[in-house]
Amino acid sequence: MSVGENPKGRVYPNTRLSEAAIFREYYAKASTLRAAQVTWCMARTFESDCPEDAVLQPLVDVLRGDMQVHVHGYKTEDLEVSRTSGIKG
């Protein structure tokens, strides 16, 4: 996972700050999903389906420590994004 690169084109954000904001947004959503999954498992009633999201599940796995990621950046502040998102280093 790369943070802080200079994105090109209209698909990606134009600044490091906007890239960091998107990074944090998705990890916050994944953290919420993880909490919902833990709550579902702890309830042990299984009356409903386990909360899931195919887009966020890989990030949930990273937050759980089930999947490792390699994060690299060009400046110290770029790596701060990964530390504040809950990624274990």
C-alpha cells in the first residue's frame, strides 16, 4: 500500500491531504464494520446474517491482524496515516 505519492489523473485525489482523508475514511468504515461483526458474533443468536461488505472486508482483515500489508511513503507524515488508522506495524 502506498501513501503520499503524487496521484495523477482525475480518478485519484490531487493532494496528500485528500489522499490521507480517503485512507482514514475507509479505515474508519472498516473499523465500524469490524465492531458490528464482533457484536454479531458475541450475540450468539445468529437470527440475522453477519454484517459484511466485500469492499471493506480486506481492510477489516488488516485491522484484525489476519492480513499483513506493506505500507511505504515518501515523507514521515505520509506514514502517520497508516499509524492513525489502526494498522499494526
